[in-house]
Amino acid sequence: MNTSDTCFDVIVCGAGHAGVEAALAAARMDASTLLVTGNIDTIAQMSCNPAIGGQAKGQIVREIDALGGEMAINTDVTGIQFRLLNESKGPAVQSPRAQCDKKAYQFRLKHTLELHPRLQLFQATVTGLIYDYGKVVGCRTNLDVEFRGRSVVVTTGTFLRGLMHIGKNKNEGGRLGDFSAKTLSQSFLDAGIELQRLKTGTPPRLLGRSLDFSRMQEQRGDAEPTFFAFHDTRDDGELFHVEQTGERRLGWRPGCEQVSCWMTYTTAETAQLVRDNLHLSAMYSGEIEGVGPRYCPSIEDKFVRFADKPRHLLFLEPEGRTTDEFYVNGLSTSLPFEVQVRMIHSVPGLENAVLLRPAYAVEYDFAPPTQLFPTLESRKVENLFFAGQINGTSGYEEAACQGLVAGVNAVNKVRGLPPLLIGRHEGYIGVLIDDLVTKGTQEPYRMFTSRAEHRLLFNHGSAELRLAHHAKVHGLISATRLARIEDKRRRIERWVSRLEVGRTHAGTYAEGLRRNGAPSELPAEFLKESVGVKEEVLYRVRYQGYLAREHRQIEKLASIEAVRIPPDIDYAQVRGLRKESTLKLGQLRPMTLGQASRVSGVNPADIGVLMVWIAARQGRGAAPSE
């Protein structure tokens, strides 16, 4: 398995958050897997904030865990602060978030990869892909070593022709201190894959002992932390699993010895410094051609786009337990180093701050994701899958879930098995992938709860209940865990029924919950159930009417989602389609009428025309369905 003439089932190019999930998913499906990365010591590097989760992102991580991924458990055992966001709002939008020990997170994931018997790691820079009659069959490296594979998953992050900017200073690289993949882009272009440019950025890092925390507001972790992994259905020993080698993976008991983060604000002096030096910013001087993230703006963007706001909130977040390095959340910039120093010193508590690493912007190539099937396989090259920032997304969580789906589907493609396809009604992962391949993106895509039309069904605690059938079909989690999930489902359904009919002096338990919002009186037996069971039962009972409405809407849309569009359809021959729709549908080639209905510019009348055409082609009164 260690020779270049071996033909792997799956080759993964890149070992960021998408790459590690892709490689682990493939290996756990018993596929021979090769993970090639430019630097083994930066596997799963947290290039920006060492935090996992947040709005909608926290739900994604729980969905990753439900599908057998590693991000959730890795976060729980290397987390140093846990907080549940939107705790004052409804459970549907409550999202777990954790600050991690940056190096512990990275080292544990590297060790996890090394321990898997079906997974081979190799350090080299992928310089190009090898094609044969429209299929990818391997990759070339800078070491003049070639690898052959039946499928390839590309997870290159920001490294495709990565270029970093600090003012007018430019350095090649996907992140500070690392390399740039300069030749791989041409390999994609040679295969007819379109590339465009995007931009992202990161704040400065500061030395903790140079900060005055007495001038900041402390932000502690939750006393009762919300974790990402479903510990109640896991096998014993999964937290700190000792392999046959006797090696024990890094980590600690989840939620122990949490550390604090700190809050401060920019000042009028900060704002003036930014405005006076906008012409020196790489973003505003024309040095950068890529489009930046709308929802994670630089400090320059904040003072330009929100000129009426006198100040902006900053978070000082520790990078780990064994370092004194702090991340300045909210201060991303590409201003020159000298301006950065003055700007930082204008902030309360940072007057004497010492910079360890400057902030910078990085622009990179990405492949517009409308060139992909919903499986994340390329429409241009067979057996080639893309996942992560190369698809135009931002964030570790968005990358990781794509990597997992791409890894599973690469194996299924090699084996001739049906793919893993998660619907928009099943989870945020389904929404994300459908948005990407159907609508595309012109800026770094970030997941929000508002993107999901059925978000009431996506409370984070229900992820494994929603996705267990996918995990079962594709063999992604153990039989014992599946059994525990099914037992949990039965207990939840039984208690929902019992609370609807069980009575107190003031009516049924369910009526009391919906009337009062909080459980004033509940059966003693119910209170002995696990936290996961109790929370899901209370959620379903309390929001019963809203959830029922969501399910009715899904059933109404199910018929159109099931209608398959013939892959050889010539849209120009479909009479009645508008020219715009003919053009866009011909480019995107959606797989179902449901997907076609979400293409920008396609209206309900066009869908009606398509439905009639498909039914006529089949020679019967109803359109074909899956």
C-alpha cells in the first residue's frame, strides 16, 4: 500500500477539514484510501479562529456526528470553552459553539488518521491530476511520484494559487507560513473546469501577557456545556479509544477546566485610523480581485458599510491551554503592518499589545459549484469530487460536511452503489449542497438558519434521528449505535404520545407545556430519562402545531422532488420554455423537477411545461418518479 503503483479506491488531495472527513469516511467504508497533503504537520489546521460551531454551523457539526464523522467528537475532547448560542430564543435556532485548543484539535485528528488501517498518509504537493478519456485516474506530485486511484476527492482549501496580502505586501501561500498550489489550477482548466477567485481574511494574533484584561468584559463558558457528539448513543471507549497498538489519542474530559474569552470594543480612534488608511488596504486599493465574505467582513468593510455605528465588538479568544496566543475575533484586515499596530493599540485593553502574527487577506481559486452533481462529483470529469472551499464555501463546518459526503459518494461511485443524497428537508447539509450545486455562489458561502425553509425541524438535538437512515444504508456508524438511536427514537415517540393524552388537574401534560412554555408538572418517570430524550420530547410537544405544518409542506413538495428529469434532455426542444430558463437549465442540468424549481430565473410556469413534457415523453399520464 506504500508504493506508487498501488491503485487506491479513493485519493483525497488536501488534509484540511474537508479532506480529513472525506478520507475517514472512505476508510471507514473499508475502501483503500490515500490522503495526500503538502504538510502532514498541518493536518486539520485551524487557519482562522480555533472555534467550531455557531449559528447553523453547530447544527451541521451534530449532523456530521450523526453520519459518523469525526469533527464533533474531536471538538468535545479538545474544547476549552463551550457556549450555547441563542439560548434565550427557541430551540430550533439554538446552536452549540466551542473554543478549541488549536494544537490539540490538530494533533488528535492527525493521530486518528494515522491509526486507521485502511488509510495511507503521504506528504507531497499535488501538482496535477491524471485523466483518461474523461475520467480522473490519479494525481501527480512535486516529488515526481504519481498515484493511481479509482476516484479522487479534491479539498484544496485556499491553496489554489493562494496569494496573501498585507497592505501592498504580497506572498504566495494558502495561509501564512505555508505554500501555494500553483500548477493544479491549470490541470482543472485543461479538463474544462471553470475557475474564479475569492478572498477571505484573518485577524492578528496577540501575546496574552501583553493584554490588560481588567479593561475588558469576561465571557465564561456555560456551567452545563452543550456538546457536539451524541454521547448517549456512543459505544463505550469512543472518547479515548485505545487501539491494538496501545496508543491513546490526545484529549480530556469534555467540558472540564473551561477558560474565559474577553470582550472589548473599537474606538473612534480605531475608526479614524481605518478610514485614513483605506487606500493602503489590499481590499480597497484594487490589489485583490476576489470577492470577500459578506457575513464575516473585514474591519475596513465594517467602518465603510456600517458608517453609522460608532464602535464594533471584538472578542479576545485563547488559542489553547499551552500557549499565550490570543485570536482577535472581529478584527480581520489587510491593512499594512504599521497601521495594524496603531489600530490595535487604539482598543481598550490592547494599548500595549504585542503582535505575534499580523492579520492578512488571502485570495485563491475556486471552482463554481454549479459544475457539480448533488453527489459533489464533477459534471466535467467522471469520478472527480470537490469539497470545501474549492466549492466557494467558508468555514470549517461547511467544509467538513462536504468532505464527508464527497468521501462517501466517491466510494459508492467506485462500487456502483446508490449515492448519499441528503434532502433539503432532512438537514443543513442538504440545504448547503443543494444551494451550492443549484444556485452557485459569487462570494464565500456561509450557512445560516435562515437559509433553511424547514429549519424548525433542524434543532441540533434531532440530528441523529433525522439522518440515521442514511448512516445505516451507507454503513457509516456501528450497529450498536444504530440500535441505541432506534431505542432513543422509540422512547421519544412513546413519551410524546403519553404527554399528549396523560392528564393533570389542569388538562393534559402537552396542553400545559404549550400554554406555559415551561414544564410545570411532568411524570416522575419521564424526569428520569436522559437529557437528550427529555429535550427532544419537550421540543416536539411544545411546537407540535408548527412541526406538523412543516411536515405537511414537505409532503406537498415531495411529488415534485421525486420527478426525475431525463439526463439526455435537450431543453431547446421543450416548447414553451422561456429562453432564460432554457439557457440556465441547459447549463445546470438539474436531476429533478424540485431542483429545477430552485434554479434562479426558472419560474413555476417553466416547471409546469417541463412536467407536461416529461409525462408526454413517458407516454403516460404521470411523470416518472424515483
